[in-house]
Amino acid sequence: MDCDSRLPGADFPGLDIIHEAPGWRAALPGLERLARRAAAATLADQGAEGHLTLLLTDDARIRRLNGGFRGKEKATNVLSFPAPDGAPTLGDLAVSLGVLRREAAQEGRSVAAHFAHLVVHGVLHLLGHDHLQAGEAVLMERAEARILRRLGFANPWTARPRSAA
């Protein structure tokens, strides 16, 4: 990981991190710092401020959350739960370690690069971005690529070789 240490966010106090599933620290050393930097960089890019919570969980828990809140009975990589208007927080994110690892391997990316992407993606959702329509998707992908570049990661939307499965 080649993150620019001059970027703010390593001490970003606006992020609470909950370790619900084991294995996160072993899979991604320095994950708290990376999560804080990715969240802070996203907020700075969007001219926003706020507080959020990040739940680091497993496939079983994220499957239950996805089923309960979105009606989709499958594990997913990241879920965003925006807070209601006027709340003192932006909302909550949940990331699954199993899905993160599988997708990173399938896409030929490091776990750190994919994790940073999921945090950026989730925070953009908390700020009101979406990707349901083609135009929205393009704007969101451009923002993700710009923020990740500032963090020292490659554009996740460019073609890259797939790893052998």
C-alpha cells in the first residue's frame, strides 16, 4: 500500500470502528488507520463533515443485515445505512471480511485497496450518492477513482487482469 502520509485522516476522530468478527486485524494490518484515512478523504473530497460508524463483520452477519434491510438474502461487500435527516451522525457502514477477501482475489487487487474502495463507496452512499442510474454510476465511479488516487490506490474501474481461480 502506497498511501500518501501527508493526507489527513489517520487520526480522524469522526469514525467509530466496531470489530464484530475475528480475523480482520490479521487480514489487514493497519486497517483502522486506513479506514479513517479513506473516510476522511471522502468527506474532504465532497466538502462534507460528519461522524459515522464502521462495523467490521463476517458473511453470516452481513447476509442477515442485507436480508433484513434490503430483502436480499445474500452476503454483500458493504452496506450503508444513512442516518435520518437531522441526526447527529451520517450513518453506519458494514463490511464483510469474507466477501472483501474473495472479491479482492477475484479482481487481482490487494485486500487493502479493495477495503479502501469499499469504505469510500460506503461513505459516498451516506452522503447521498447512488449508482442505480447510468449517469449516477459514472459520477460515483469518478469520485471513487479520484479519492482512491489521492490515497495512493489505482482506479478500481480500469480493466485489470483477473487472478486464476
